[in-house]
Amino acid sequence: DLAGRVVSRGTSFRWGTGWLSLIGIPATVRPGVYELRLPLIGVPFRVTARVLASETNPLTKTLTALRAQPDPRKTAEAVELAALLAGSNPAAMHETGAFLLPLEKIRRTAGYGDRRVYRYDDGSTATSVHAGVDLAMPEGTQVASCGAGRVVMAKERVITGGTVVVEHLPGLFSFYCHLSAMSVREGDLLAKGQVLGLVGKTGLATGAHLHWEVVAGG
């Protein structure tokens, strides 16, 4: 509970002789001073102002239908992913070092927190906040796991296409979307830098790229 203004689920686990907590701060949080409330103390911290990019993405008739039309499968997949990312496996102590970039070369085309306007083929629009980083590379480029971990999802989804989710620490996940091919299965243990799939443009994608996202505590 961040000073009563933002509620963010966290994840805590044993780390050496103590405990470590990971808490994600949503991209929609306003700048200001907040307080991380623990059982006995409050820890103040500041969220600083930042310039967030804005972009308009025109969608074809096919992509408009993919995003805008109601679909029970989309709803079920969204609920499934949210539940997965809000979970925490206490035994998932796989990566204790720094993450690597999932591609050897990167060309970032969208950042975390970017404000997006989708322009549908009928002229109407819808807005969203981008929750990851888009890295544009040619289709078929190898994608590597940013850290050691266990694959907790590897499947085709309506919006994110070929999708792999890896848990690195309890409640700390990375996921990789729009893949043209996946070379791992659910339950696989991955080493840092191990190839898990290929860049593609499956799902809601206007071109070949990797959507890479890291989630802590939901």
C-alpha cells in the first residue's frame, strides 16, 4: 500500500540470511513521495517525473477486429496470464545476477509506459499504456532468456501470439511475445542467455518485433 494512493502487490522471499521484497510500480503512478508500509516501519521513497512517449498506431481491418471485437478466448487468456503473473513459487530461486538483453542487437521502437492510440480502420480510436519494451528485429532472429528460470507458459495467444513466460525468482517473471517459433516447453529450466524462440509478428503486431516485459509481484 503506497501511502494509500497506489496499491501494488509485492512478493517477498528468503534471501541469504534475510528477506527480499520486489514491488512493481505501475507506469500510471504520478510523481511524488510515497511510503512503503511494512509491519513495523514505513519506508518513504520518491517517484520522479519522466517524459513518456506517445504514439499512434493505425491498424488494418484484420488487426482492428483482433483487438476490438469481443472474444471469450481473449478474455480467458487475459485472466489466465494475470493469475500466473500474480502468483509466486517459493522454490523459484533461479537467477541471482543481472538480467541480459534478450537480443544481441536491439532497436527499441517502444518503451515502458508509452501512451498509445490505436486508430481502427473505421476511424475510431482506443488508448492504452504500453507495459513493456518493443525491440524491432528481422523475423527469425533468435530470442534468449534474460536470466535463468523455469518456463511457466509457452503457447500461442490471440493478442500476444507466440508467448513464453519465465519465472526467475518467486513472483519475478519475464515474458516474450509475438514469437514466430518457440523452442521451449512449460516446465523447462533455462540458463541465462538460452534461446527460447524466434522474433515474429504473430498476434497483434504491425511488424516483426519482440515485446519484452518484466513483472514483479503482479
